[in-house]
Amino acid sequence: MIGRRSALKAIFMLISALVSYLFIYKWINIISNPNLSLLHKKKSLIAEIAEIMIPRTETPGAKDVKVEDFILGMIEFCTDIKTQNSFINGLERFELHCLNNYHHSFLKCSHQEQIQILTYFEKDAKFRYNIINKINNKILGKPFIVKFKELAVEGYCTSKLGATIGLAYDYLPVRYDGCVILQQNQKSWATR
């Protein structure tokens, strides 16, 4: 007959082993060599996600400024292996979520479904406590959707069309104003 103390020790050891196994599996998955060819096959998916985030209105959208090329270049050439793997795994998880819950790819989903999917991933990316988010970002890298949004906004704002048409552009600022009062419905400044 097993005692209560022995049973608790066994349960604790089992849970510890399971958590350790999951952490090691996730860590090995993140530090392995990324499959960058898979990333280029997902270019149309990346373009569509970026277009949902920054749609075309009276200003150019993400597809107009080729944000997908910027994102691919940044992930491939300017990020570490951990971030590359996190991004590629996030894209695969993104597609798998679409297939499991909507029974077709993200590109074939309606606009409303696409927004629901992005909202789900946005909520899923953050933990309730900020300290856990910081630890997760440090060990496993930023979540896919957070990194994607950062790159999409950076790519849009640094593109020629995004900086000149999407943002208020002052080619030669004559003087420095530390505090500029914005008018109603005025665009953000690209150069200030």
C-alpha cells in the first residue's frame, strides 16, 4: 500500500518531468536551424495578414508598399535563429488554426473571419501578468503576431509611399518644434 507522502512525491516528480520535457522540446524546436524556404512559400499569406493590419484606404495599404518583402528580408537576414524559428512556427500554427477552426486557409476566409483569427492570436500572445510576458520573450522570443505587427508597421512607415502618403511628410523642416499641436484628423509625422 502506498502512503500519502509517497503518492504526493510521485505526482510531483511526474509533473516536474512533464514540464521539463515540454520545456526542453520547445527549446530544441526554437534553437534548431530554421527552414527559410518555407518562409518564402508563405509570401502571399504574409502579404494578406499585413493588408488586414494596414488596409488600403485613401492612403496606400501594406500590399501597395510591399511590406511582405520587408518582413521576409528582416526575418531572413536581420534576426537571430530563435526569432526565425518562432516566426516560422507561428505562421504554421496560424495556418493550422485556420484549417482546424474555419476548414480552409486564411486566404479563403471572409474578411470578418480573418479579423477574428488575428484577434484570437493577439489575445493568445499575451499572458495576464507582464512579468511572464517578459520571461517568455527573453527565453522563447517574441510571439509570432507581436513580431509580425512590429515588422509590418516598421516596413510601412519606412517605405517611400508609407512615409510620404501614409504619414505627414515634411521634406525640409525649417525649424525644430518640440511640441506640435496636431489638428483634428491630421496624419502622424514621418520626419518629426
